[in-house]
Amino acid sequence: MPAAHPVHTLYSEHHGWLQAWLRRRMGCVDDAADLAQDTFVRLLGRPVQTLAPETLREPRAYLTAVAHGLLVDFWRRGELERAYLADLALQPEALQPSPEERLSAVQMLRAVDALLQGLTPKTRAAWLMHRLDGLTHAEIAAQLRVSVPRVRQYLAGAMRHAYQLRFGAAQ
């Protein structure tokens, strides 16, 4: 009989503990359950050898670190949604978007947030300067104190990251 996948072992031994840890921080059983599940899904994308019991000496510390990153993302998305909805509340009723338009806007904000969070600080800055401010490559290079070819690399990296988020990694 083949050995169990390390994520299966981690799940069976620590899922309940991780969910309780998240519940204490989040105050919501359902959100804690979702984030605990997301933590183990995230582990499925990691190399098996890094999760083996002989390699992973402190499994709860490891799970806590992964879950904490997801928790920060969860809170950041919540703040982004609250800011958007608060801004909408200031608009006259005639300009209020439909519930479908609101959902679409929140989904788009989440996608842009995921894109930005996955970029290095300079790549993020270059992308924002290019897309929002309309700066040329030379203007961005001057502001970031890098070469124009480096700016092109940053923008290409941002595009590659956006593609991977949308369509998955190229095979």
C-alpha cells in the first residue's frame, strides 16, 4: 500500500487545530473553515519533499505561516470591498450601480489586488505608473532610477503574472 500524500497526513493530523486557530482570529466559523481548506489547497502546489514529516519538523508552525498569509489576503480584500462600498454610499441614488454591477466591480478589484500583490515593489510601481499615470518607459526609468530595458522587464513580468493569474502557468 503506497504511503499517504504528506498533505493528507498534515490534514488528518492538524486540520481541526488549524481551523480552531483561524476561528479565534477571525471570529467566524465559516470563514475559518474556508481559510483552513484554502491553506491545505495551497500546500498541494508545493513540492512533496518539502512537506514530508522528516523534512517538516514543526508542522503547526508551517501551517500557521501559510494560513497567516491567506488571512492577511482575506483581511486586505475585505478592506478593499468596504472602501468600495463606502465610496458607493456617497454617490447619489441615481448613480448607484445595480447589484450585478457591484459584484462585477468587487470581482475586478479582487483581480487587480491579486495582480498587484504578486508583483515586486518596483514592478508594481512601474505597472501603476504606466497604466494609471500613462508615463513612458523613459519617464518610469527616471523615477525608479533604473534603465529603460529594466522597465520593459518589469512591465513584461507584470503582464506574465497577469496572464498566469487569468489562464494558469504556461505549459
